[in-house]
Amino acid sequence: MVDLVFFDLDGTLVDHRSAVWETIGRIVQAAPNAMASRDELVTLWWTLEGRHMRETRTDPERAANVGDMLESDVNAATRAGLTGIWLDRGIDFVTGGPPPPAGESVLRIERLTDLPDHL
């Protein structure tokens, strides 16, 4: 059961990862001795979203993020403790090619109308 759902479906309009990486880059510059991989930084970015969950008194396990970018929307949210749900639109919005392969554990939908079955 999920109490809170985030939507991150802007991949069709803009590759928002550049803005995320720019912000993360500023954080890293402010702490030059900090060491973290790119994946860890993305996960930390999602951890910041926890403030919304704290404000609504929702545990991460009871929150989901629905996104159309497999790595930055879904996998990163999952690493941060949320349920990541991939809206697979059949295209990689960064490369224009086919969508990336997803592991069997990824919750995948093709239409938003499929979402209630996963909540």
C-alpha cells in the first residue's frame, strides 16, 4: 500500500538530468573533500525528497515515484527506499533509441491507467 506518489514524467519534454547534475556539482564543489560516486549522489538527491515525506509523515516504504527515466527516476528512487515505478514509453529520451533494459524487479507500466494495480 502506498500513501504518497511522486510523478517525474518530464522526460518527454526535457532531459532534466543536466539540471540535477549541475545542482549536485555545486554541492560537491561546496564539499571538495567529500567522496561519492555518481549513483550515490543521485540517491542522495532522492533522499532530499524525504523532506516531503516527513512533512506528510509518510515512511519512504509507503511512497512511490513514477518516472519515465529508468535510472534517474526509478532506480535512484528505489535505492533511496521508495517504490520506483517505470512508465516505459518505448523510447530512451536521452538517446532517442530503444528503452534501456530493466531488471526483473523493476515495476513497469506502459500507461498511467495501469498505475492503480501497482499501488
